[in-house]
Amino acid sequence: MKKTIHTLWNRSVQDYADLPAVRWLVKKDIKEVSYKQADEIISGLRKGAAALGFEHRHIALVGTNSVEWIEAYMSVVTSTNTAVPLDSALPARDLIDLIDRSDSEGVFIDPKFAALAGEIKDKCKKVKKIWTLSDEAISGTDSLNDLITAGEKADEPSAPEEEDISMIVFTSGTTGKSKGVMLTQSNLYTNIEAVLYDEDPGLVFLSVLPVHHCFCLVMDWLNGFWMGAVICINDSLMHMVRNMSIFEPDVMLMVPLMVETIYKRLRTADRTIPTDTIAKKVFGRNLKYIFTGGAHLEPYYIEEFKKYGIDVYEGYGMSECSPVISSNKIGDSKAGSIGKPLPNVEIKFVNGEILVRSTSVMKGYYKMEEETEETLKDGWLHTGDKGYIDEDGFLFINGRVKNLIILSNGENISPEEIETRLGVNDLIGEIVVTGEDNMLTARIFPDPEMTGGMTDEEIHSALQEILNGYNSQQPTYKQLSKLVVRKYPFLKNTTKKIIRAEVYRDEQGA
């Protein structure tokens, strides 16, 4: 048996043919497609692409979460072609640059972005076909129906091999030029295989993260399909809480910012209402598990969510590892840690940095040999994260190698450690610690819900009191000497991570 996404999907279609695979909203109506029905579309798209000469080619996808996006993606990764999922929130020039840099020859594009088709054709000389993610073509593109029709008389194309590149994921990156992470078929398969947990088919997922993101694609969609889950599409982050009550999921993947946002809503609920009533209103009746990744989650939230009957499990990973490296699991977790390394993962530490060797580690960065050699050395992936493993085998992170603030007295300060400690304060919406003039500065965006009616002077004074309390318990070199109160939130990438290279900008829309 080949460890490929083609194998995974065919097995799921055979085992779960008549079970619902995907659900989504059209206005107020819930639509769904079964595994068998989805496979008919996926197979049709795959055969159509092969009939047009797309084998061992790169195909980009530009769009937001939709059933059409997923069916197009699955048609690529179950073939010998390579999917290049792109962040549709990027500026047009960046999208065109990534389509060009990835040597994509085909592009699936959401109707909302179809106006880009002409510019893509002009500037991306390798692109031969652009398909709108719709049954109807828009000027300059073909439709999904056109692609299926092209393959009506074609045979099934050859299946992918384990070492074929399944997808190229461009790191969203909080610093520097984005890199194209090459993940093989077996990279993805073995990562999913290592994170599986024992639940019956029919488990309901609500997918709320951006669909182009590796964490979402692998842990919501591919993992969900392996398990025979029903994956529900969240149409907007603004509607997330509403959609939780509509779809009533059992499982959700989130980044910590989402957990924190939901908690603020829980915190403002009427304390006379029973917690189980509040939980049903906010989460729906069935939510049992939330898995988080992408940034550190303060253990405080894990304890708070337990009061509402929900277990939160924090994990750790990066696109370069397909993406999961370690995870807290059902029945085997420790708050504050990022869980135990997966069974297919080896970890060692060099100067405190976490190094990883695994069957899920990428093949390299696409056409970036120098960057690949810096990151992959003797088979070990250098994560750039600092951490340790405790006596029970749980992994902890205590900072980023590149984010370390080195003071003139030789002390190394991990800003994340301070940010995590202070970030649980109700008054602090967002915080980044920076180092200037051999001192530490706290840059804080106050929580608007908690500062209503307060003057700027009162907000500054209240925040300074928080810093004073922190400083009183710290050695001199760890004390915060300066406070900057921001007018606007920090600039973030599409996975809601603060972009540290932009923390000095305080502008509307950042």
C-alpha cells in the first residue's frame, strides 16, 4: 500500500461512501455532499486535468473556504500534480509573484478574484489554463464543468508515488520572503497517520481557519477525510460563533486568538445563567474538543474552557513538518506544554533550539537551495524555536531563536515569555515586547471592551500599574522600562500571528 493522499481518499470513499463529507451554508440553508458524490466531482476534475496534459504539473488555488476549492484541491493532490494553495488575502502583485515563482501551469480561482485572470495570463507565462471555481465560466477562464467535460472520455490518470511533491505551501512568514515548502505525498500521509485519535465516523468538524493554511488543510480536511468525518465550512470568521450553533461541531481547530476571543464572550455572560446553558448557546450542544496551534496558548484558557465541558489540546508544528510535530492528546496531556512528540518524530536540542527528524519533514524549499541548506542539516530540521522536554516527555517552548533580545550585559530575553505572562490580563488586548537602547519596551493595544469610558491617561496609568506589578517580581534585566500604548491592533498575517517586523507601525487597518 502506497502512503499517498490518493490511497487515503480512495479508502475513505470506499468505507464511507454514503456518509456526508462536507456541509456548507447557502444563505440560511445547509447543503451537503457525500463521500461518493464528492469523489465523482474530484475524479472528473482529475481526469479533465490529465486529458489537458496536466500530469506532474503545478496547479495553484486562489480562493476562500468553499466546497469547490476543496474538490479542486483534492483532484490535484490525488494525482501526480502538485497543489499550490495561496492566500487569497494577499495583494494581487504578491499572488501573481507566487504563481510565477511556483511555476504553476494551471490556476483554480474563486469567482471573487476572477478579475485577476487577465493579469495572471499576462505576467505568468507558464500558466496555460485558468479555471473559475464555479459551474459557470467568467471571462478569460474556463469553468469546473468545462474541465470535467474535457475528461469525460479519458481514463483515470496514473496514481502518485510516495515521493511525488503533493503540495507547495508558501510560509506566511512573519519576517522575510515567503518560502515554498515542498511536501511529498508520504510526508502528509505519515503526519496524519501519527495524529489520529479514536472516534467513530460521522464526527463533525467545523473548519474555521483559512483553507490555504497547512494546519487547516492537513488537520481539518485530510485528517477529517481519513476518519470519515463531516467537515463543515465556516463562511466567515465574523460568523464563527453563529455557525457553531448551526453546525453543532464535535471538534474544532483554532489558533489561540480565536480561543481568547471566544473566552471574552464567555466572560461577559450573565453569571446567574448555568455554565452548561451558556456553553450550548455559544458552542452548540456537541463541542468536546478544541485543538490549537500556531502560537502559544496560556494554560489559563484551558482551565477556563474545562468549566464549560470543553477540552482544549495545544499542539506544535510548522509547515515544514506537514505540519504537526507534537500534540497534547485525549487522555495524555499537560497544560502549558505543546504535548509529546508524534510517534514518527525524533527531537534533539542544540544550544536550546528544537531540531526535528521525521518522515513528515519537507523535501526542501522550492528553488531556494541556500535556505534549504540553512534549515535542513544532516537530516535535521532546525525549527528556530527554543524549548525543552520535561521528565514526563512533554515538550515546552520558551522562545524563538530569532526573536531573542540580547542585552549588553549578555542576558538573553525571550519576549514571548513576558508576553504570555502579561497577556492574560483583561486590560491587555495585544502585547509585544521589544528591545531598544538596551531596555525592554512593552507595546500594548488595550482591549477596547475593557477600556470603554476610560480616558487615554487612565488607560496608560492602569497599564503602567500592571507593568509595575510584573517588574516587582523580576530581576532588573527582565524589567520593562517603557510602555507604549497603541491606538490600533498590530499588523497580522492571515493566520492571525503578529508580524514582528511591523510592530513599530501603529496605523488603522494594521
